[in-house]
Amino acid sequence: MTEIRIQRTRATEQETPLLALALFEGEAELMGEAAEVDGRLGGEITRILGRGDFKAKKDEALVLYPRPGEIAAERVVLLGLGRRAEYSAERLRRAVGAAVRQAERVGAASLALPLDWADTLGDDRRGRHAARVAAEGAVLAAWGFREFKTRQEDEAAHVEVGALTLLVGSDEDAAACEEGAREGEIVARAENLARRLAAEPGNVATPSHLAEIAREIAERHGMTVTVLGRDEIEREGMGAFLAVARGSEEEPRFIVLEYRGEDAGDGGPLALVGKGVTFDSGGISIKPAERMEEMKFDMSGAAAVLGAMQAIAELRLPANIVALIPSAENLLSGRSLKPGDILRSRSGKTIEVVNTDAEGRLLLADALSYALRYEPRAIVDAATLTGACVIALGHHAIGLMANDDALAAEILAAGEATGERCWRLPLWDEYRPQLDSDYADLKNTGGRPAGTITAGWFLREFVGDTPWAHLDIAGTAYGDPRAPYLRKGPTGVPARLLVEWVRTRATR
């Protein structure tokens, strides 16, 4: 989506291919702009609600076709928000996503949405907030990855929705909504960047490619960027990271982005760490051939961190942030890491490798150790780390582990605000013995039982006493669409969550 507009226009007078009306379930009496549109349509919406043809349930959508002269819009789409008492930002985000899907279906290149109903929700969720969330939903929903398609499908079936107009009632509302929409657009574009990077095939999105993207972001937004190659990584003593990269012809890259916001003070930064395995074959412990092509998504944590850094800079958040991305391919060759190998990590701890498909934690171990040199106030890492997390939580929740209760609470709140929800798993001491090794300080996997938790415990070994949270996004980073504003493939999770967390920390 290329444009979010704010206009002071009555819904009945707005010329648009598609006018969207958001309604609450169980409320037969229409109010405000919806009531005016209904009156012009001769009570058609009221009759539809009365018959139960549209109940305004979550994600429900119904397109109506006004007669010529009734209203200025060509079509009306009714959007369900569910029950008012259950309203959340995610409900609106989903509803706007559903509106974009309907616009695509009918070939409408733009749509309009009145925001007057948001004034009934309370001071913390009025126009500005609704504008931000609506902009997010529209920009996320309009995104698609077609860069490698040479055959153009039927134009009507693949119309690109280019604009959303938000209708407001006053100049004061317009100014507030303008700012809210700008924020929502920035954050959604950042997550779309993460989606694009994750969607790119492994022969394009190499470690060097991620480094170039980081350089572009840094140049546009005045950040400092450092990219370490193989020799520099070796000099840093990152033996665990380099071991993963040994089997590939592609050179590994360790990417560091530093952002210093105005009025952020001189305290230690917040550290964001993203796993950047640009293709994961599993190495010697090779994965099954079926769906191995999806292992291009194993750099989704890195993609989300890059997207988050872009948004943090565009929003000019008053925070100091360092982003660290260890990036490599995990492939097979005569040089590949082998089960039974013992590695020395940057921290000095030795690791017995019992499964080469548990490689992401090896990269992250050295990256987390490197992060400590900045004396960060907190570290959050994001990684498609374990298939066990998909078994435990499915595709609707991020697995959260943390060594600090206050930080965990912040991450949980950011997840609720953005619709990228998390579920905290325990890091009890009783799980640690599963990582004991007969030959080294620890093994890189504790076996199948509690596989997500023991992976988190492994990472905990490398953060010392620094407040730290780990986000296992294996079940949420890609797959079939789970919300109307998503498509099949990469989701960009948790880019918006990371931005929200930084924003909250920066403004409290």
C-alpha cells in the first residue's frame, strides 16, 4: 500500500470504490456514520443485521452494492469487530485486513474507513490509536511477494490496493490521526521489509545480502554499521558461529547496527539479536527433503531485527539500540560440522555438538556473548529455534523464555499490543542437567523432552546476569495466513513486537 490519507468527509459523500463500515456484534442500533449510510441505503444494513445475514463477528465481511445516487461510494463492505467488550487493537487490524482482501476480490484499488466509532471506546483507544492500527492492518494486508513472477495473472484477481482513506470529523481529529497513521505505516512497512527478506530465496538472501540491507538502512537513517567477515569473526573467538558456516561456500557475516536516539541519555543500550541462518539443511543431521525449501525462512529472526531497526530510526525513538545478527548457511560438505565435535565459544565455554541441526543456538551463543561488551540494559533475541515450539504452542504464540520477570512482562505486553502474542515457558533449574555433557561444558541439545525450554537454557548460559528474553518464533514466523492481514509465507514476526517494546521502554 502506497498511501494512507486522512480526510474530513462524511462517509455518505466519500467517493471511493469501497467504503468500509466497522460494526460490533450484537448491536442492532447503528450509530454515527454507519447510521447515516444505512439511512441513505433505505435501512438495508439494519435489515441485514435483523435477518442475521451479517452478525459482525470477528473477521466477518459482507459487500453491499448501493443503487446509483444513494451514496458516493460504489460499494460498501461491512466489517465485524466482534463484541464491544472483547475489542482489541488486533480486532481492528484484522477487520481492516479483511477489508483489503474484499477490495482485492472486487478489484477496488482503494478504500475508505470512517473512524467515528473509535470515539466510543475510551480515551486510550480513540482516533490516533485507531488510525495507527488501521494503517498497520492495511499496509500489512496489501503486501505481496511477486518479485520473481514473470507471468502476469488476471489483473482483476490481483489488483493492488494502493490507498486507504480514514474519515474523521474535525481538524483536531485529522491532526491526531495523521500522526497515528504515519506511525502505523512506518511500523507495518518495517514488518513488510522483514517479510520480503524472509520470502527471498536462499540464493538471493545470503549473509552478504543481509549485510548490504543493513548498510542501506544505516546509510538512510544515520546509524553505525559494522560487518565482520570470516577472518574478523575468527579473531573474535566465535568458534561456535564459525563451525556452522564451515560447510558452505557462502561467507558468514556478523552484522552490528547501532542506533543512538536523540534525548536517549548515555546509559547502556537495549540489544536486539536475530538468528540469520539464510538456509538450513540441517547439516550432517540432515533434514527430510519434504518442505526443506521452507528453510530459507530460518533467518526470520534476523529479518525481523532489521525491520525493527528501520522503524525505530524512522520513528526517531529516544533510545539507544544495538542490533546483532550472526548470519551463515548450514550446509553439507567435507568441511561440515559433525556430531561429536567439540567447539569453543566466544565466552570460553566448550560445546559438544550432538546434533548439527541445532545450529541456530550456536550462532546465537556467540552473538549473545558479543552483546555483553556493550553492557546492555536488556537483551532480546528472536529465532526460529525449535520445532518443539511448534508442537508445544502451534502457530499462534511465540515461545517466550526469560531470566527476568519484569522484562518478560514487558515482552508479553508488547505482544498483546501488536497481536504477536507470547506464552512464557519456565526456565527451571531442573531442566539444565539435560544439557550436561561427558566431554564438554554443555551439549547443544538436551534431547526431545522440553526441547524448546532446553534450547532456551542453552542460550541463558551466554548472557550472564544481564536481563534477557528469548523469543522462539518457529511456529509464528511463516506458514498459512492466521489473520486476514497476512498471506501464506513469512509474517515478519516479531518486528512490530520489538518496536513496541523499544517504544515502551523509551517513553516510560
